[in-house]
Amino acid sequence: MRHNKKFNHLGRKAAHRNAMLSNMACSLIMHKHISTTTAKAKALRVYIEPLLTKAKEDTMANRRLVFSELKQKEAVTELFKNVAEKIANRPGGYTRILRTGFRLGDAAEMCIIELVDYNENMLKEAKATQKKSTRRSRKAKADAPKAEEAEAPKAEEAKAE
């Protein structure tokens, strides 16, 4: 039975699991996205989100707390200098998991975990689809088909001339 077992042990002892999550977190910070299994990605998300929250406030205490988890000076520097600037306005949800299919060898479900603010393609799409909604926009949508029908004959007349 799994009573009060709150996290996935990933089939490893505690020391191996902590080292693996620390290395994966450093890789994610340095490369901005990594490919892994879905179970590991979900465990990594729980591990790295508090570290990213601590990085938003650049104090010596927070640097020491993050370094005690990551144990790589370059990753901590990258986190506090570059990543913290991008996530400063975000209230949470710094990572995204995108499922990519199944691995050939053992059919494990694979995915890509990435930092949300670093995927430029999705940021462009989000800005393009984002619209302001007002109370008047509903009325304009109802009139839109009539306006298009009125423009169509005018366009045909212009082509004929």
C-alpha cells in the first residue's frame, strides 16, 4: 500500500535519486530544455520549481540554499543571472512538459521538459492569439458576417473594372 507516500522514488535509493535530480536540474538550467521520461520530468518539476522561486530574489542566503541543492557553480550563476530575469514577473509554473511519444527499447513514455519563458515559438503564438476582450466585442462579432458580405461584391466590381 502507498499510504502517505507523496513522491515518486523512481526505483532508486535516496542518494542516487537526489544526485540524478540535481544533475537534471542543472542540465535544464544550462540548456533550457531536456528530453527525459515523463516520470522523471514530473519529479524534476517538483524539485526545480522551488529553486526557481528562490532565484527570483538574489540574496546570499538564497544562493547558498540553491547551491546546496544543485552543487554546480555554473548552473547557479546562470540561474541567478539570466533565468531569474526572465521569470521575475511569473507567479509560478516555470516549466512545461511536452509528451513526445514512447521510447523504442522499453516503451517508456518520453517527454521534453523546458523552461516556459525560453520557448520562443510558443511565446510568439501566445502573443498572436492573445486578444483584448471587451463588452463591445460581442456585438462586433455578430456584425462581422454582414460586413464581409458587403465587401465581397465591392471586391468583385473592382476586379471587373
